Amino acid sequence: GAYDAIKGVCDASYIYLDKVQTDIKAGKIADLGESMNPNIEGVIDLSPDAILLSPFQNSGGYGKLGKLGIPIIECADYMEISPLGRAEWMRFFGLLFGKTQEADKLFADVAQEYNELKELATKAETHPTVFMDLKYGGQWYVPGGNSTIGVMLRDAGADYMYKDREESGSVPLDPEVVFDHCIDAQYWLVKYNQDTDKTYDEIGGEYSNYKRLSAFVNRNVFGCNLSKVPYYEEVPFHPEILLKDYIKVFHPELLPDYKTRYFKPLQ
């Protein structure tokens, strides 16, 4: 039943994304440029009831947007540390759009599923070490210990290698430092965006030290191909799906019949 519910959420996400693309082509969704440099004339032409913005865009004021006389609503869901705290913003959006009861019920279901999975993870007999992602240029960005990902890894019964970092966002580190710190970690989870799924041969050729990591040697690398699953579109409001993936990866015996949504074993 829980799997069917999650599958329903995922199917709905694809339908919604298809609708967004269709509405863009039909002109029902307007392109107003980059969020940090919006098309002011386009905003004026739309005459919206309100403008929803992230607080990070406010660097001492909202510039021309702040002078249009249009109410600005700051949406700070991305600043939440708790995965459920972030998901609860659906109740705020439900209030804005006159869907309070529907949003409250949806969040209650998400919270219940998340907490049940968190409780399930406490039954795990092991707490495997894990680290995240790939190096990018001269930096390796890792989730802070107080980030939503850091919290979720703990809730999944994993021992995150950077759990002691106090940051709540991504932390840029020197690749050699991450390599030295994580060389013996048991699991490695990576996200990427490309047409074909990454393989061990592929990532081994991208950075020579990858091949020396224990997770690589022992074939415990799991990849999430962002071109094939709407990870960023779903996870903020449905952290229970990602938590279930994590539990399946680290403790497959706890979810014997579940098939992961995002992270698949590298081939």
C-alpha cells in the first residue's frame, strides 16, 4: 500500500511536469528571465496578485521589484533544517491558494510515513558509513551535518562522514581532503545529470582517486540520474520517498520488496 501511494505521487509528478512544459509552449506560463535579474516589464504586464521570492534574492532590498507596489511573499522553505519542516511549507502554499484542508491532509500523510520509516530504521543492526556526491571542478561539495540531507541520512540509520559539520547547506571542500576523509567509507551516493547512467568505468576515468575509494572497490556506489527522475521537484515536499530509498540502500533487509526511486546501483 505504501509503495502504491509513493508510485502515485511519482506518476503525478511526471504528469505535472509535462503540464508545465505544455503550458510554457502555449504561453500560459510566462518566461520572466532569471530570478536574480527578472524581466520587470514582463512582471508589470502580468499584473500578478503577489510575487513569491526566496530571501536569498534580497540583498538589501528587491530593487525594481520592490518598487512595483506588488506584494512580495518570501518563501524560505529551502532554509529549513528538518526535512519535515521543509515539507510543511506545503501548508503555507495551501493557505495561499485556498487549499488549506487538502494541504494539511497531504502533510499529515507525509509526516506519518516519514516518522514510520524513521522508526523502522532504528531496527537496523548496523550503521554503515556514507558520503555524498562527486567533485565539481576544484571543489567537492558535501552536505553539512545539519542540512536536510545530513538529517535524513541519520534518520535512515547511516553514519554520515560529515555529521559533525555544523553547516546546514553545502560545504565546498578540497577534493583531496574529502578523499582522505572518506577513503574507507562503506557507501557512496552520487547525483548527476546526463542522458546515460554513469558506470564504474566512467567515474573511474573522471578522477583517478575515485578508484581508490573503498565504496568504489567494493561496488557500493549508488547513482541518481537527475535527467531520468524529478529528484529536486519531489524531495522537498516528499522527503519520505528519499528516506525510503536511503533505508533500502543501507538496510535492504528492512524493506525487502521496495524498489528504490532515485538511487540505483552503479553498473
